[in-house]
Amino acid sequence: MPLTMTKEVFITCAVTGSGSTQDRSPHVPRSPAQIAKSAIDAAKAGAAVVHCHVRDPQIGAPSRLPAYYREVTDLIRASDVDVVLNLTAGMGGDMVFGGTEAPLPLHAGTDMVGATERVAHVAECRPEICTLDCGTMNFAEADYVMTNTPGMLRAMGRMMTDLGVKPEIEAFDTGHLWFAKQLVEEGVLNAPALVQLCMGVPWGAPNDLNTFMAMVNNVPSDWNFSAFSLGRDQMAYVAASVLAGGHVRVGLEDNLWLGKGELAENWQLVERARLIIENMGARVMGPADVREKLGLIKQAPVS
């Protein structure tokens, strides 16, 4: 299929993530205040959307406490910078097995909760977008599984839709897109859906261009998609996604480096992505444009 380059592109900045990157760079924000400031700086650099996880401010470990999310979103909303809020809902489905000969009982690090608790911060903070990891996934860790059963995804997807928050489908492989289409067919999610193509995450879709285009070709033509890859491939996928008709994601969740030996800040990664997009002849969209394009609802948090 011929490439149809995107002429109006929005940038998402994934500000901090839930990986163990907090001790690998001093620029990975930990506290709610640091996360909010990094998100605001990214918006000033050209990110129309900020994708936020939260962390324990003392040790930097990933957290899902609604109070941290509320502090982050309140600080961003109180600033003089407009940006679309995108909160993760990927926490709470973590299983750590005991090993190949004794998988049970589950080990420390397991965090399994119900659908209502997994979206509690979304219900309270009311971002425009929240993520829906559309399948169970093996990562690089030997005995860790990110668990998202069809029943759990149907429940969470309905809650998000009923809240007026647009799910961003996180697709780590083609089967995740297959199930996402089923959720739209069942009316759990509204069409046109929003998809994030997650490339190069072990052990999902590898980040070669043939696999990437297979992923792109499995996204319905009336849906909107964005894409990213990890580490040194982050900026290459800015160009690849625009060429393939999509939008882009950068940020410290996926890549810590601006160049060899040079640790990045989020705003620098956004600035670099913006330069690539504009040099390709496309326009970088602002948050108001994104809300109109995606049909987003800007809501107030629950008091």
C-alpha cells in the first residue's frame, strides 16, 4: 500500500513511564511536582499531549496512587500552558511468578486489582485520554507478565467510555489490534478509535519497518494512530510514523538519550521531534486542534 504522509501531526510526550529508569538519568521526574513541570516544559516545546505515569517521590518506583495523579493533573491544569492530558491505566495488572518449577505462589512485585481500582484515578482526574493496554504481554523480565484479560479490558473500556475519557489503545502486537476492533464492534469503545503502536518492546512487535507497516495496515483507515520505538530508534520512528500516515510519541518513558553520551530532558526530545516533523513539510498540531480532531472532552476533575 502506498504511503500517505501526515500533513498535520500531533506530538505526545511520555513523561516518565513505569520502568526502572529513575536511577539511570537525573532528568527522569519522580515527584508529582517534577512530573508536572516536565510535562509543562514539553508542552511549551510543542507536545500537544502529555502521557503521565506517577512515581513514589522518595524512591522513584512506579506508583498508582490517585493522590499523586491528582497532584500532577491539578498542577498542569493550574499552569498557563494548555495541553491534552493522557493518563496511564496500565498499572494493577502485574503478575510475578515464582519461577519455572514453582510458579505459585506469586512473588513480590505482583499487583493485581479490579477494573474499578485500575481506573480510579481516571474517574477522579478526568483526563481527555487514558491508555488501554489491549492484551496480555510478556516483557523482557523472566517471570513477569502484564495481564489484561478480555474480560478485564471490556470492563475497563466500558468504564472509560462511560466517563467520557477517550481510550488510547496500546497495541504491542497485531493481535492487540484485532481485539481492539472487536471492542469497537461490540460498542465497548467508540469509533474512530485512537491507537498507539508500541514498537520494539520485548517481546512484542519488533521495530523493523516490515513489522511496523504490518501494524499500520491493521489499523482501520478511519482510526487515528501514533507510534514510537525505544532508545536510539525513537527519532527514526518520528519520521517513519509521519510517512506512514500517523502521529508521534517521544519522551523519557521510551528513551533517555538525546545523542551518544548526552542524556535528554523531555522538552529536548519534543523539540527534536518537532524539527523532524517540520523539516518533512508537516505542521505540528496544538492541543485545541487535537481535541477537535479526536473528539476529546475537556472535563473538570471530581471535587
